[in-house]
Amino acid sequence: MNYSCTGDNDGDPRNADAEDSFCVEGILYLDGNPVSIEISDQQIVRINPVSPEDKQPEYYIAPGLIDIQINGYMGINFADQDLSLEEIRIATKALWKEGVTSFLPTVITADRDSLRNSFTLLSRALEDEEAGASIPGFHLEGPYISPVDGFRGAHPEEYARDPEWDEFTEWQQAAGNGISLITVAPEMEEAIPFIRQCKESGLVVSLGHHNGTTEQIFEAVDAGATLSTHLGNGCANMIHRHNNPLWPQMANDGLTATLIVDGFHLNKEEVQTFYRVKGKERIILISDAVDLAGMEPGTYRRWGREVVLTPDVVKMPEENVLAGAASPIRACVGNMMRFTDCSLADAIGMASTNPAEKMGLSDRGEISEGKRADLILFSMEEGKMVIQKTIVAGRVVYSK
């Protein structure tokens, strides 16, 4: 088969079918060397260096970003009880513009019937021709979390409860077996055997919204928990300086920390500390964005009150406190580099390679032959990623 980089489709998604064979050129994010990547039948088939005599690429090229915790986008709430497939498509296309090629729609604590309905509605996306390629599964954040103020966060207290396997199985069936990640508090009654059952069923378990002791946290890791949900958040303001849930999660190498590095949910010093303790291999960047993300800044009505959406975050104006995340994961990549002085390659790894590895998405998260062609071309402008083109499963889905 012959390939030609003139088959770049001129960046027009309408000319890029999944079956096309074409090339894209860029500055490889790993080492700064210009490369040409040949794509055919949705996969990367060859990576070639670009000759110094040839025109040098203008943009960086990297694997697409993977956001494993996102509650909504462009005004679309993934837990909406009337969520339509078209709304899921709209949110997916908007995320493509941000360089997100895979994401886990996230649903938080609610009553049994509402969660069953949410996953019934979301399950339609798994086989959808448009959204399905970017939605490998779902994240259930709760309801098996601490009901205690502070640790519970924004989750409704009346629905926080102990794990129940039969109840969860009902939701998993409604989801078409699509729930792939669940956040659990290890101190809840029956949490440890529940975590063990989740692992045996192939789920990834994350510890979050909890006040677990060192013993409970380590026992949860032994049972199969591998992640810490937005470490440093979902935690009470007043905690014991020695005996609190942060130290044992940082100390246990079996836990990879997911972090909201939007510049608001964690201080720079916190991010630096997590980075130095966990290292680049055990950090995953997440947006944890709420449905207002991607919309025009302004005042909106949410959660029974007025909130203010800034270009970066959602705030409650009266208390001047955070009401939700609104930065796309690409902003977290730039902030991670700025806060820690890590390399572009390391920051991209935390937003792509690491989540792919931890979620068992072995076909994505890297630029190598045989991997699915999920790629982004981008520039770095004033320390921020600016997405120029997004390719999902060998198809150009966005071009600036």
C-alpha cells in the first residue's frame, strides 16, 4: 500500500473517512523531533522521521487526551434524567475541539432509580457511530461514599450509602456493562468486599470522598483499589494533622492519584508535593468539569442557586467559594508544566498514557505502530495548549 502525506485531507473532517490512508506531520511531543505518522484502517501503521531538507512541521503531535472524570460539557449534564443521544454527541464534538479523544462520562451520587435511568440513557453512546469511539465506558462517582460534611463534597447527603452489590449490578446492566470506573469510600460498611468484587468483575476502583484510616486505605488497595479520586479535594477543611486520609494515599505506591490541576482546586505547592511523591508514573490529570464548562462566562442558575462561570472555574459569588471545575484537561497539562517544571512529554503522559494504562485502554494513549490513531496536533502559546487538529480512530474530527 502506498502512502502520501499529501493525503492529509487538508484538515477537513469531511474528507477523512476512517478507512482512508493518510499522513500527518508534527513535532513529536516525546523528543521534539519532526515525524510523519502514517495512518490506515484507524491505526498508526508507521512513524517516519522528517528529513531536514523537507518542510518542517509547525505543530506538536501527541496522543489524544483521555479524561476519566468529566460530569458534562457545553451545558450538557451527563446525569440529566432526560439526556438525549444527540446531546452526548454535541458534548463529544465539543471535547474533540479541546483535544479529548476519549473520556468517561461521570455520574455522581443519586437515588437508585435516577442512577439506573442515567446509565440507561448513557449506554446508547457505547455503540453510537459518532460518540462511541470516544466513550469507552463510564465513571460512577458514588453513591458509596462518606455522608460526612466536607468529605462528601457536593454529593447529596441523603443518597450517600453503604455499598450494595445487587444494586450496583442493576446499574451495570442498565449501562450495558459500561461502568468501568467507580469511586468508593473504603471506610463504608462492606466496602472492602465490594471493592474485591469490583476488581474480580474487571472494574477499576478509586478511593474518594472518604475519611478512611491508614488501615482501611491499605486494606482497600490490597482488595484491588488502584486510584485516588481528585486527591486533595473531596476532603474536609478541618482534619487531624497526622491521622487523615491524605498521608496514607500519598504513601501507598499502589495508588495513582488523579488531580484537578486547573489552578483553583489545588494550590501550586500541593501539586508540586503530589508530583514529587507520586512521580510522573502515578499521576493522572482530570478535568472533573461540570456541565457549564465550555460555555460563555456569566451568571447561571445551577443547584438551586446562582453561580458565576469564569473562563476557568465555577464559583458561588456570595461565599466566593468554588462550585465546580470548568477547565478542559488541556489547561491542566499547561498548568502541570508551569507548577512542576515537568516536561511536555511527562505532562501529556499524565493526561493520556497513564489513564490509558490504568483504565486498560491498551489501544490508545501512545504514539506507536499498531495503536489506534487517536492524535492531536497543537501549539504551545504562553504555556497553554492550543489544539489545531484532533484525530479519533483514524478520522479527522476537528480542525481549527
